[in-house]
Amino acid sequence: MDFTLSDEQRMIYEYGKSLVKQFDRAYWVEKARQRAFPAEMYQQAADDGFVGMMVDEKYGGAGLGMLEMALLQEGLSNEGIPLLSLIVGATMSMSLISDHGTEEQKQAYLPGACRGDIRFCFAVTEADAGTNTINVTSLTRSVKDKGRYVLNGRKTFITDAECAEYMIVVTRSTPLKEAQRKTDGFTLVLIDTKVAGIEVHPIDISIEVPEDKYTVFFDDVDVGPENIIGEVDRGFEILFESLNPERIIISAVCCGLGRYALNRAVEYANERVVFNGPIGAYQALQHPLARGKTEIEMASLMMRKAAWLFDRGEPCGSESNMAKYASSEAGIYAVDAALQCFGGNGFTKEYGIFDIYPIVRLFRTAPLNSEMVLNYIAERDLGLPRSY
Ligand SMILES: Cc1cc2nc3c(=O)[nH]c(=O)nc-3n(C[C@H](O)[C@H](O)[C@H](O)COP(=O)(O)OP(=O)(O)OC[C@H]3O[C@@H](n4cnc5c(N)ncnc54)[C@H](O)[C@@H]3O)c2cc1C
């Protein structure tokens, strides 16, 4: 693996620095407080060609890979402006359509998505299934002799379900008890969020991020072959493919936000005097900051390795999981160390340091909790028996 970035990759990584001149952290925080999608910032990123980073040039994208997408997200997060829509939208959904969509689906969705006109949300979680996706019960049933299907069920915690134009829904087309293998019988459905039979209810979550979360109800939603991504009953394999990119890009958010918090803390610690010199001279503050810096940079390397492997078509499950685990832990540690430097000011809205904490902390729990990540590493890399 080559650790040096090409000029193009460096430009992508540095893009956050130019975007922040127009849309800075204060803009993002204001949008988060209003629970309003940062539409102008997203549009600018799309206009500059970054939303379609992983989409083939034929469909309006840049034809680049996971590493470039991760560098983009890391660079934006370094400036305190994580563009969370890049996770489920540009990284997961658009790649999924690119890799498994029909020609008609690619033509219908990708150019608009690259332009920023179309956004996607991704609906996996169900209240009664939780971490165990196998237990999903939202059902796409075929309507006899009509060549069409109906979708019924309920999803929860779906980010952006109201604002996004389209939703990729992970459904079962064969109920678990009828499936030969438990991973059989899944079908991925791509539907317009505004069609008849879909109802969304906001969930009041405690984290201030611009993208709202919703419970989504499906009541006899009409689904045609044109709405199905990949093959009926074979959706699990496709879903599985999109999980490593999700882990990698979340890792990029955590590394970037951790760096942002550390940079802010260093600036503050160099200026703040309460005894006879700047508080940054105290090793009690220096060491946590130095540890945070070390852990972030190590996690970032693993994240880039995972992305690099992904782009080469090599297995990267272990590296993606390790990167996600290391980055979320490093991010949480770094933000906490930064917070301590700020004393009481860290808890004020004016300084906004505590505000960084909930989002990095989220990634210890969702989309995949750290326990499941460690389970994966224990089973796959260490060869230990499965406990659940
Ligand atoms: C802000 C936010 C945004 C989200 N956005 C989306 C979205 O856009 N789309 C979507 O589909 N979902 C989304 N989710 C849902 C998220 O993916 C789920 O919350 C997550 O998958 C965990 O499911 P659960 O909440 O039911 O936890 P549970 O499955 O009930 O697990 C609870 C806890 O039990 C522990 N645990 C569970 N299983 C094991 C095990 N085998 N071994 C050890 N420990 C275990 C873990 O600590 C876990 O945190 C979002 C959630 C949040 C909070």
C-alpha cells in the first residue's frame, strides 16, 4: 500500500478547507439546531463534483473510489462539517445502484443524484429485529399473476426519510421460517418516499444533527420489478457488500471530528492562562491530547487501508471493522480530551466543544455497535467461537 496521496487525492482531502469558507462549522451547527438539511452546502459539494465521486463518469460521476470518498469525508470532518448524507446516500445507495442496478435504474437515478437533485435514505432497522437484521419482517409479497408486489412493514430510526426523494428498503420476500438459509429471502426495494402507502413519523433524538430520524410505515405499497435492486430473494449479499463502505466512511467522520476537536483544543490551550503560563504547558493536558492525536492518526491509517483494499476488490471486512472500531473510540477519546482543556467553556454553545461529542459517541452504537464489530474480529480474525 502506498501511503502517499496523489495530487488529485490531496485536492479531494483538502476540499473541506475551501468549502468551509462558504459553509463553516457555524453554518452546520445552525442547521443541526434547526433540524434542517444543509441543502446549500450539499448542493455546492454536488456542483463541485463530489457527491458522485464513486459513480461512473458515464452517469455523471467522477469514477473514483472508496478511498477518495473517505478522504473527502475525512477532510470535511477535519473542518467540523461532516456531510452525513454522504454515508447512506453517496456511499451506500449510489454505489449499490451503480453495482447492482439495471441500466434503466442507473439512468433514472444516478445522474440526478450526482447533480444533487436526488437524495436517498436507507432503511434496514426494525424495532423487533434491532442488530439482528436476519429477523427483519418487512415483507415484499408478489401479487398473484400481476408481476407486481406489495410492501408492508415498519422501519425505525431511518435518517432523512422525509427529505430524501428515494428510499432503499431492506425487505424479506420470503419470511425467515420459509427460507432455506437464514440469509436467503431478502429483497432490496428502491422506492419513491412519497408514493401511496408510506407514512413517516419523526423520532425526537437527543443528538443535534441536521438529518432527522423517522419511523416509517409501509401499508400495501405498490412495488414493481423496476423498483427491485438485484434479484428477488438475493438481496442479502448486496446489502452485505455495502456494509464495509459504510464502516469506512463512518471511520472517516470520526477521525476528522476527532482532529477538529484536538485542533480547537490546542489553539485554546496555547492561549488560556490561569496560573503562570498557558494551560497547554501542563503535561496533564498535553498527554491526553497527544494520545488522542496518536490514536486518530492510527485509526485513519487503518481506514485508508480498508478503503484501498476495497477499491482493489480485495476482502476488507476485518480492516473495515477495525477501522470503524478504532476511529469511533479514538474520536470519543479525542473529543473528551479536548473538552477537558476548555474547562467550563467547553460546555457552552459559544465554544461548541461538547456539541461534537454526541455525534462521535453515536458511532460506538450505530449503525453497527462496537460489540458486534468486536464479535466479528473475534470470530473471523481470531477464530473464536460465536456466542450469540
Ligand atoms: C441517530 C441514529 C441514526 C440511525 N439511522 C439509521 C438509518 O438511516 N437506517 C437504519 O436502518 N437504521 C438507522 N439507525 C438504527 C441503528 O442502525 C440501530 O440503532 C442499530 O443497528 C442497533 O439496533 P438497536 O437500536 O435495535 O439495538 P439492539 O439490537 O437492541 O442492541 C442494543 C445493544 O445490545 C448490544 N448487543 C446487541 N447484540 C449484541 C451481540 N450479539 N453481542 C454483544 N452485544 C450485543 C449492543 O451494545 C447494542 O448497542 C440509526 C440509529 C440512530 C441512533
